[in-house]
Amino acid sequence: MIRIKKLTKSFGSKNVLKGINLEFEPGKVYGIVGENGAGKTTLFNTIAGLESFSGLIESNFTSLKNHLGFLQTTPFFFSKITGKEYLQLHCNARDIKKINFKETNIFDLPLNEYAINYSTGMKKKLALTAILIQQSDVFILDEPYNGVDIHSNLIITSIIEKLKSLNKTILISSHIFSTLKDTCDEIHFLKEGIIYGSYNRSQFKDLEKEMTQFTLGNIVDRLNLK
């Protein structure tokens, strides 16, 4: 269980998160949606311990970050590290031994090449593989489908379903609402640093309509298309 109480985060005079209250349970998939700048990545960074904050983040773990795998929107790679070395570093961080990298390379990545030379999608898949082999209890996936091919999208969805069956806690953000609708148990709509609404599966259609109205409004009509 992860409990977030009155979570606030500011950068200078800009308030990015404004008193967030959320709970995440094991065995469930939670989606976080919102426009660019709504605070999704900042929320994930605070949970992962990468940003200071005001408020409270509680969990059943002594140190949440030691049980958490965080897939960032744009993973960082050192310039002279191969894909295999990148995976090995993640294993070393959790004292995990005897990993068969050939077997776990489900995305068929060129592990002997420098990761910095990978395409955007390949980098995302390498970073995802790295946090999966760490055997975490909590997974934060920030735009996991961004930049990857359709085949990999199917694999990622299957991975999320498997993690759920293993009683993991999964948080996902995505600009593709259909991917969240297919995988999530609950979706939270983040708007200007505030949880505008929380929706279960039976309410996803209402959320989709609300998001469409909020995002589009009459913007297409302004083109006066004929």
C-alpha cells in the first residue's frame, strides 16, 4: 500500500502539485492522465524519491525506492555503456546474480552496442527490461508506450497484466487513453496540479468524454471547416 497525503511540490513560485491525496494498492493498475504540464512526471518523481516535496508519502516498505522500478519518459544513458552493461548495473544495484541476459532480452535489443546509439523506442525497451529484472514490488511507468512499435505495445501490455497477477502495484501515465482503458483498474485525472477526478472501470467512458471536452472544447469549430 502507498498512501499520499497533502503532497505539494513547487518550483520557485510555480506550484506544480497542490495537495495531492491518493492511495495505491498491490495487485492493481493505476493510470494518471492529464495534459502536458499537469504534473504527472513531477508526481512520479516525488514518489520515486527524485524530488523533494511537502506532505507525506507512506508505504509498507522501510525504503520505498529500494522496492520501486521507475521507467522515466526519457531514460538516461552514459555515453560509453552497452545495453548489456546497463542491465548489469541494475542487477548490481539490487545484488541480483545469475541473470541470463540472452533469455531476458525479450525485445531483441543489440545488447553489445552502446545504448546511447539506440533509437528512442529501443532505449525505452532497454530501460523497461532493466527495471523488470530488478524484481521490484512497485512499478512507475511514465509513458511506457511512447516511441515503441505496435508489437512492443502488445508485449508491454502483457507485461503489465503479468505484474498485476503477481500482486505488484503499477502506476502508468500515457497520452494514449485506449492503452490505459485496457489495462487500468482506476484512472486519476490530474489537472493543473490537482486530482480533478478519480474513475473506476465502469466510469472510464465518462472520463473519456470529460477529457475530450476539457482538451478540445470548440477548438475544431474555430477552423470553420466547410
